[in-house]
Amino acid sequence: MKRPKQVNQSSPLLQSMKIINSILEKEGAIYETHVRLQNGWAIAQNQILGIGEKIQEDLFACPNAHTLEAALAKCGQNVSITQLDQKLSIKSDKFRALVPCVPPENMPRSFPDAPTAQL
């Protein structure tokens, strides 16, 4: 009998991608489907909302957000993410995935709003 694969549903990056994908589409323009991973942040926007999540990974890439979430959801406990030219290579035990990325210069940038009150 085959042992069921342990899936790492508690990965912090996976949890961040679930939150980010709450405002993104599966198909559409790149700003509607991709996430910017930069300086320890995952940042995305659609035409109405912007969202950012602090992440532990030090990546500078703009992968397809839903594809990245799907790949991370299939990973076990040991996950390796390698940044290639226009892809992220996700490896975990026997699982392998390539997540397509767009060049960062093709993604719009979001900036925080100016403070409206002093805390």
C-alpha cells in the first residue's frame, strides 16, 4: 500500500500566496495574475486593491501567483525554490515544478499611500 504524501499546508509562503490570490485572477493581464516577490515582500494589485505580505524568501521575481500557489500546495516539508531566468524552480522530494515569471520591469509598481495621521 502506498503511503500518502505529506503536504506542507502550513508553509508561510503558501499561506501568503493564498491571501495574495484573493484579489488576483487566474487569467488576464499580468498585473491581474502575477505577484512581485522583492525585498522580502509579496506584492500584488488589481485595478481596485493592492495587497502585500511579508515573506521569508529573498527572491526578485514576478511569478504567476496561482501557479505558484498550486506548486507550493503540492510540496512536502522540504521545499527548494531556485530562481531561473524567467521561471521559479520548485522542488520538494520527488515533486518538481517550473512557475513562469514575467520580467519585473513589465509589472506595475505599488507604493504605499501617504500617511494621513500621525500615530
